[in-house]
Amino acid sequence: MKASTIKVLVVYWALLAFGMALYTCVRSEALDVLAPVWVGAIAGTVLGQLLALRRIRVWVAIWLVLAVGLLWISQLPETISERTVWMAYVPAAMCGFWCLGDRTSLVAFWFPAVLWMLTILDGTDANAMPQTGGLVLLGGLAVMFLVFLRVREERRIALWRTVSPSPLATVAAPVTLHDGAGARLPRIAWAVIVSALGFAATMWLAPLLWQTEAFDGGAVAIDIGDPAIGLPCCPRHATASTTRARTREYLDLGRSHEHVGAPVIETGCRVCLAGGVVVGANEPITGPGPDPGSYEPAPVEPGPLPYEGGSYAVQAGAVTPSIVTPADPVHHAAHHAYEPPAGGQAAAPIVPAPPVPADIPHVPPPDVQPPPLQPQQAPGIIVPAVPPPPHAIVPPHPSARPEVAPGAPPTLRAPAPATSLVLRWAAILMASLLMIQLVALVLRPVRRAIALRHFARPFWDETVAQRVSNAWHLVLVGLRDAGWRTGADESPAVFARRVHVDGLERCATILERARHGIGIDRDDLAEMTASAEAAYRAARAQATPAARAVSWMRWPLV
Amino acid sequence: MIAARTWRLLALAAPSLVVPLVASAHGASRVSYATGIALSVLWLVVAAALLVRFVIALHAQFRSRDAASPWDRIDVLTAGGAAMMWMGLLALVGAAETGWASLGVVGVLGVGTVSIVALWTILVAAGDGPWHRAQVLRAVLPAVATEGEPLREEITLRDLVIPHGMRLFVLGRAQRHGTSSRYVVDGGASGEVVLRADLGPALRGEHPVPPLALWFGDVLGLTRTAVVHRGAAELTVMPRQLRVEDARALLGAGGDDANAKPAHLMPTEGTFRVRAYVPGDDARRIHWVRSLQQDQLIVRLPDELPLADPTVRLVLDNELAGTEALSCRAPDDLLDVLVRVWLGIAKELAAQGTRVTLVAAIDGRVCERPMLPRSAHAALRFGARVDWQTALPLERILADRRDKHVIVSGRPRRISTGEVGWVAVPEVAWTQVETALSIEKAATYSFPIGSPENRRDRRARERDRAIARWQDRAVFSQVMCWIDWSRFSGDYVARPHEGHAAVEMIP
């Protein structure tokens, strides 16, 4: 039972350690944020499992967890957020306690799942759809869940066999005397199928249950994505409101992903005319032109320009308009991530991020006139439009609202590629291990062939007794291919009578003579070798072709 | 109060139905659509499989009353599986309420895994298919054992196909108060597997060993199949021989052939046997008339008291009602001791030349067997068959017999049949008290955490069982200890003495 208990603990700690290590790699710049969580998680898990091993009742365990928490968490330095430590410590302790409990597999699995979800959600966009790395991790989590269930079941069986209020018999390990060859293959296939089903169900259904929470991210300047728009006509840039969204999770550590709303035409640009027509107002104008910059900006009547999802640029060009194509009305800025600051300070007013032009290196600096003080008196200058409020902002959950450091705008940056980097290394490691296993698997037939050859005709001189033993091993290998096994206390003669294979009884007789020290002469050795080879062939003939094929992969041979 | 099985059956069906409702109630249309479709399909498949299994089991039950109940057939979730299903449902509801992604993942994992494994179990393992060709051979060795000898059990499973992803669980108890044996066999075996266990000391009696309980459980511990009973056997355990000291005291003033007791009479008194004079004989014993008649000196031999009673019927009093209903071990222990003392006295007397007849009521008949000094084995077999009975009262066993009767009994009592001798075997001296009630500690569990034995219902059941044992023991003691010893003054009592039994006269 101890071994099975250790197995459960090892798997549970592996789950925790991998979840923590992965997220630490992803958020390596925010160790001060993660440290309280990890401290709480490790301390809680250790305490919970100690209480479980001491057979403490659950209500006593809850009180002890709280009491111990009150003792040590209050001693932590002020730089560590006590609230965060508590949030990690209490569930870690209880899940650690329940990882050895009865009928508590799912509850116990929740806290490790929370740690894994931090990494998975970090690569999940604002629509709550995880990226490839996240999906792989989600599948890995499903597989680990099955592994966790399996080791827990092994422990339950060990308890069932050894723990009872009434006396129990001492049971020996089952002895298989004959089994179907290749029985392991369907067993492995079953495990793979169940894992795959769990993997698929989790990857498909679980993200659909996730809910996002959004925050006002301020306004950012975005490129409208029209490289052939020419200069210096507007719109080259637009202003768009942004919302930041992330998937809700218990631990308030997740970074949000920015979602840029509908663009609003930039202020201060000029409308360009092509032959007295506002270029690009309603439809794209295409055609060759001698010089995209040869247009003449012309004043137009001020007024709102339609924006219906296409390019809202007013393209100029008297004769040769530039290529203008409708653009997607909603642009997503380059992948931004919101990083909440550490600590539990009150939420500060959200400061709009300064406009950052993105991905327009090929566009020369526009000649944009400054906005006039009185737009009504300056025809041709577009009245600055007021950015519409971000639509459909879901009010964040009070407990999950990320906090913004006062006086400083939230840091917008692309998510660290650590997730994919870690996953890539993990994949390389897995592939290496798989390759080693594959090589070992491929080498098995070679090992078997060499061993069988040595059993039949030794590569070097051996004693007669050893050669008799080798021949018997050859027979045992053939019988094992056919599914026959010898019992620990079964003599060769009894085994031969049970199995009924040609030549086996003669082999058993000679072997027993050798074991009992009765002299073996040259004829006996020759007969033993011949009988062994005959028995080997006869035994393998009983096996199915598939079993014979699989037997070449078996190691150890007997 | 809903039964546990109802909860398990509900757990199989309810979460798959409730989750779409919960999801749609929270306005998550894509959740309700996708999840609802998936879970509805899963639920339909599971329900259809359950229905088919139920109908097949119902049909089988109509054909044979020994067949498993249809409800047992479809009750495939273990306690752990049902708990996971309900926890998964709670997690999904919690995910809808709080929006925590981890709860959604855990809920999907829980409900999905249990549903998939349950479907597999219903389709592959829940029927009779795996058992059709299976042979379960069971032997309790040695087949004829002696009381106290270590027993071992050997179970051979042949041609039993354990479905993939499943394990075989085997549970058996060879003797009523013996140990339980619990085996687990991993899946995949379809040939021959041997299971062995040491059952501990053998308990006297002819035991019809009840069949083993076998079932499959999946490797994740979420589902199981209905129990199948196979492998009944028989076991004979002969009583252990007990040396009884001073058994000859039961014969009264007589002795045996080697130790004749001379009468204290004058040399000229009494009836005489005669023989030829040999030097050294007392001259006063010369029978002169006979000497003249035979022309040689003839002497009279002194009279002796008769030899030990030529025949002793040693009767075992095994009449006691209601022992089957008693859950304590004391009745069986006392009967074992009675048999041991009974056979020990018989052996002791027979060794001294007394013709002893063993008498006991077995299977509603009075059975007698002579105790011969060199055929103890037959007597031991006879003793192995003895059990408590009510069919024949003690008077009927003794009726119409003029032989000397010695009754070995745990509760000597007045009977209408003439003079008999009693050997009382006091229950208090020969039986052990029941194991103490386990004290539940307030802060710790009695068993390692994770053991189902810690569950409140099981603890309550075990506590009730222990209390019942103690109460039964008290009742049994009241029945057996109600002896008016003063009425049996001059009879005998058998007490344990240094591993043997000593027969002493009741003062």
C-alpha cells in the first residue's frame, strides 16, 4: 500500500510542479507576482498531504489548515500579498488532502488544473479559444487526469486488499500459466482510445464553457491595412477603442488579450480628390498611375464620411488614382497582452495607451496637417470624430478585475513566446524519449535472434549442463510465444505434462537429470538440442501469426 | 432516504441532462448548443445500452431465478464513479456561475470520463459474454484438514476473457468465522490464471464453502459489473485431538485390567476362583477340598471388584437452538471444545481398555461409533460432522439404554432418563471474549485515508455488527452459564490445564 500511496503523491506533485514550472517560464518577468502563489501552493499541498497521511478527519483538517495558515502567512513580509497566498494555500491544502481521499478524485484534481489553466489561458485569445499550445496542454491535462485516476485506483485496490475490519487472508500475486499472446496490444490500444476520447472531449467542450471578462483598454491608433493608399491622404491611421479580455479563472493572475474595436478615422488628415470626386469614399478606385504621390489635395465640404466597413479613406489623385481596396472594418492590433500589476491596490483609472503605429514600415511619413481650431471654417479638414464607446463591454467580475498600477499606463506587449518555447522543448524531449524507445523496440528482434541462436548453438564453448539449460530456455521462449508460462513451483516434468508439446517431455527429463547431477553424455546433449528445437517450433506453431509476430518484440524473452 | 443504488443510477443519467439546461440558462448559446448536442448523444447512447442490458437481464431472470437482477446489471457505477459524476455536474454548474475555466475543464473531464467508461463497461463487460466459457475451479487445501492447521486456497481461472480496460475482482470466504480472501487480476488474460491465498487456521466442521463473488471493475475505478457467483467447494476440518487428564475418574471406583482393585475381604470370604498353588502363596488360601479332589494344592484367589464398566456410551450434548442466528463466535468455539473434550475422553478411556461408544445427534439422527484405540481417524471424522442441532433432544439420545452414559455437555441439566454422568464444559473457561469495540477517535479515521471503510455508513454498519456480536455473546453466555452446580455434585467438570483438559469432580 505504501508504494501505491507514493505513486499517487508523485503523480500529484508532478502535476503541480509541471503546472508551476510552465507558468513560471511563461511569466518569468513576474516572479514577484507568482511567488506568493507558489509559496501558498507548496505549503498547502505539503500540509494537506501530511494531514491525510496522519488520517486526520476532514473537518479537523480544515481547522488545522486555517490555523496553520493564520500562524505562518501573517509572518510573511509585507511585500508578499497575503490575500494571494491565502487564495493558493487553502485550496492547495484541501486538494492535497483529498488527493488521497475516498471518492474525491475530481475535487483533488481541481487545484492542479487551476495551475495548468494559467498557462493555457495565457495563450487563449479574447474569444476564449486556446491556441495550439493551449490545446496541447489541455490534452495533456486530460491524459494526466486519467493517469491520476489510475494510480488512485491502484491505491484503492491496495487498500481493498489489505484494510478491512474483518480479518483478511494473505493473498499471493496471481500466477499466469497461460495467456493469449499479444494481449498487451489491445490493452494499450484501449488506453490510447480512452485517452484520445478524453483528450478530444476536453479540447472540444471545455473551451466552450469558458467565459471571458473584458476591460476598457482605452484608444489606440491602428493601421487600416491598405499599403497602396498613397500619401498623404487620410486615412492612414485610425483611432480605435480597445477592450481587454481574458478568460476567467480562480487565481487572478491571467493576462488579458486586447481586442481592438471599430476604427474611427484619424483626426487631422486631409481629404484627397481625384477629378473632383472624393476618392475612395464609396468604392475603390483602381488603375495604373504614374506617380502615387502626384495628386493634389483638394478641400472638400466637411461632413461625416460614411464608414461601412470598407476603406474609409478619401483618396486623392486627379487622373491616376491609387489603388484603394476596402479594408476590414475591425482590425485587431498586434497581439497585445495586459499584465496586471502585483499587489492588491485599488483599481486606478484606466489611462488610454498612446497610439502606437503598427506594421506600416513601408509607408512614408504622412503629410498631415494639424487639425484646425475651427473645423467649420476650414473645408477639407475632417472634423475629428469622437471614438465610439467600446461596444459590448462585459463588466468584469469584481473579484477578477485586474488592477492597474496608478499613474502608469498598462503595459501592452506581445505575449512572451515562452509557452511555445517550453512546449517545443517538451516536445523535443518527448520525441527523444520516443525515439529511444523506438530504437530499443527495433533492437528487440535483433536481441532475440542473437539469444535464440546462442541457446541453440552457443557462440562460445559452454559446459554440458549450461547447454542443457540453454536448450530448455529455448523451449521456454517458444512456449511463451504460445502463451504458456511455467509456475514458480512447477517442475519441468509437471510443466511438460500440462502443456503437451512434442519433444517437451524428453527435454524435461534430460533437464532434470542434469539438475540432479546424473551424468549427461554427448548423445543426451544432442537429443536435448534436437528436442528443444522441435519443441520450440511446435510451440510456436500453436500461436497465431499475429502472436508470433508480436513475440519478436517481447522482452524479456521468458 | 434515497438508496445508494438509486443515486448511482441517477448519476448515470442526470448530469448529461442537467448540464445543457444549466448552460442554456446562463445564456451561453454556443455552450448549450455544442455541449447539449454532445451530451445528449452520449446520454442517448448510454440510455439505449442500459435499456438493452436491462431487457436482456429481465429475460434471463424470467428463465432462471438465479440470474442477476436487471437493476444489478445496469448499476454499473461505483461509489467513486457516481461521486465523480455528481462532482462533475457541480463543477459544470460552478463554471457557469463563476466563469472559472478550470471548473469547466474539471467538469468536462469528470462527466466525460465517467460517461465514456460507463458506456464501455455496459457494452463490453456488463453482460454474460465474458463468463460463458469461463471455468472457475476452487480448492481449499488440504481438502481434509485438522483443526488449527493452516489452510490455503487455490483458484484456477480458465478461459476467462477479462475485457480490456477492466480488472477482475474476486472475493471469497471459505469458513464462517474465517478470513476473507480478496484477489485482483489485471485484464487481458484469457488462458489460465492461478490465485493463491493463505486462509489461516482451519476451523472444525464440514464446511460447504460458499461460491466466490466475481466482478469486473475498470482500471480507473469508476464502473463495475454485477456480481457473478462461481466456485463453490467443500471442506472438512477434523477436530484437534485434546489430551484429557484423569478421564478414568469418570468410570467410578473401577479400574482397568492392569490395575485391578482387590476387595477388602477376609481370606475365607467371598466367591472364589481357584488355581494351582505356587510357592509363595498364602497357605491360608489353600482350598483343601479341591486339593484333595485334584490331588494337588489348589489355592483360592482373592475376589476383585468388577473391571471398569465394559461399555460406556459417551454422549455429546449438541442440543441448542438458535445458534445460527447468533453472530458471535462463542457457540462454534464451544462446540469445538465440546467435541475435543468428548473425543479426548473417549480416546483416554479406550486406551485404558474401556469399550467406548461415541454418541451424538447428527443430521437429525442418533449416530454412534465405537472408539477404537487405533482408529482415531474415523472418530475424528465423526467429530467433524457434529453441529449444533435441535431435532433430537438429549432424552431421545439416551432412551432405552441401560449402559453407563457419560454426557459431555456445556450446560448440564436434569433429564428424565435415569442416572447419567456429566462432564461439564464451562463456556466461560473455554471461549474467548469478543474483540473489543473499536473506539472511534474524534480527530482521526480508523483506517488509512482513502479506504472505503472510513465511510460513515460502513462505520455505522460495522459498529452495529460489533454491538450485535456482543449482545449475542451475552445471550449465549446467559444460556450456557445457567447451571446449578450444587445439583451436579459428584459429576465432573473439564477445565483447561496447561494446554490439555483436566477432568475434576464437582465438589
